[in-house]
Amino acid sequence: MKTVCDIYRSPRTEEMYLYVEKREGIARVPEKLLDLFGKPEHMVTLLITPDKPLARADAGRVLEEIRERGFYLQMPPAADDEMRAIAAQNSKLQR
């Protein structure tokens, strides 16, 4: 299975992306999700196949979610404790 997908960026949450089938657009994305996501900003259109390498998502899962739900929501990566400590230390140094 292969699908032409539009990928949108959230203007509200850094590194949050919404994948949808190009033909359907955001029609099947729940209104509540769009309220939280913000006005989707188109980033790119891709042909996705189950074996296509994606940066932070499994292509097979993306395709399955789009087929079943009409969209795939890619959440930002979770910051681990070490990264939080580094960020806190850097912010203290910049003051």
C-alpha cells in the first residue's frame, strides 16, 4: 500500500506534525484536535510506502492510522531528564 500524504506542522507546538491523505486533506481530523493543533501549516507532500524511512515515525503505522482514522499525529519527542538538566544549566548561564 502506498499513499500520497500531506504533512502539516503545528504553529502552536514545536515538532508536532499531522499526516493526512492528500485526497482527503484534514476532513477526517476531529475538530477538537484541530483546535489544539492550531491552523495546520503545510510542510511537504510525500509518497509514503510501508518501507519508506521517516525521521521519527514508522511508515507502516502512519499508513495504518491514516487508513483507519484519517490522520496520523506525530508528537514532539519527549525530553529526558538529562536534556532538561542541560537546558536548565544553559538557561542559567545565559542570565
